[in-house]
Amino acid sequence: MVLEAGVSWPILIGAAVIDSINPCAFGVLIFLLAYLTKTFKDPKRMLIHGLTYIFAVFLTYLAAGLILLPIIRQLTGFSTWAYWIIAGIIIIAGLLELKDLIWYGKGFSLAIRPSDAERIKMYVKRISTKLSTAFSLGVFVALVELPCTGAVYLAVLTLMSFSGVSLDHITMLVLYNIIFVLPLIVILVTMYRGVGDKKMHAWREKHKKLMRAATGLLLIGMGIWMIWFTL
């Protein structure tokens, strides 16, 4: 069967917006900025390090998309079953997000592994005046966050894969990842202007369930829609 599924600009932008409001990404950045504020004292230095960290996250996610897109293209082009398996993984990821609305932390969850969370804390405390350390941390965090933030990205890449790899898709991935890091920039600017990390953590905790609900519903909807095009 020839698959006709694809991704449009409205779908891409909507998915990127929902993916960007991810409590995992917020939590790490707030922790990092709190440490930088206490360590450097100078808000401008915190701002520069924060922007470097966010830029590294952007580049890592963009690179991951550019690498994975042709691989997924080969898998889905080879077999409809591969496409269904990916769609099934996306639906399961959505159900896990909804599960955490009621039973957060119980059973398997889409979250940063505890061991990786401890390593992030250790690396944050090793941040020096060199911007390379903030950049390296951004790359590492982007990679270990993938179980927590990567399901929506996987769905978008899979939908893209059916029309091959083109310049339009590269442009789409750039836009997707700009949108993905925009809330991180908002948090950075907010803390730069003097809002404390405790208030930011409280805001994150207050809206965490809503963020997970939006992501879970999006993933389930995208997974079902992907399967619908093959029936």
C-alpha cells in the first residue's frame, strides 16, 4: 500500500508548540539558571551561559532530526509494519503521559532516568566561566531528555518521511526546533529580570499535569491519525 500521510505546516507548528511546553526541559533549565545565579552573581553572565545552553539544545535536536529523518524514511518505505510499530510506540507514549496525571512516578514514565538526572546535577556544578561547558551540558541534556521529549518529534519525523528528505523538510525542522526552545528563552529572560527559581519551580509544578495532558492527547491523536492513513 502506498502511504499518503504527511505533515503540513499547521500540524508541524501545533506539534512543536505542545512539545515545547515540556516539564522535563523546564526543570533542567530552571535548575541550571538557579545555580548560575548563585555562582556568578552577574545576571549578564547567567544570561549568556543560558543562551549558550539553549543554543546547544537547539542544535542537538536539529541534528538528531536530520539524522533520523532518512533512517525513518528507509524503515517506513520498506514496510507498512514499521510504520504501524512507530505509530503504536507514539500511542503508548501518549498513554504513559496521561497515566502520569493520576499515578505520577509509579511504573514506567517518560522521564529523564534518575542516573542521568544525577549526572546533570553533577555537570551543572562543574559549569565554569567557559561557555564551552554550558554548550556541552546542553548537548548532554538534549540527548538524555529524548525519552521525555522525543515522542512528538518522532511522530513529526515519521509523517515527514513519506515525502522523502527535501529542503522544505529541513526548513520545517529548523522552525520546529526554534519553537521548541522558545519557552526556554522565555524562562531565561524571566529569571534574568529577577524572578526567582522558587517561583519558576512552583509555576512548573502547578502546570505540570496540564502540560502532560496536552502532550498525551497530542501523541494519541497523532498515532491514531497515522494508522488511519494506512487502512
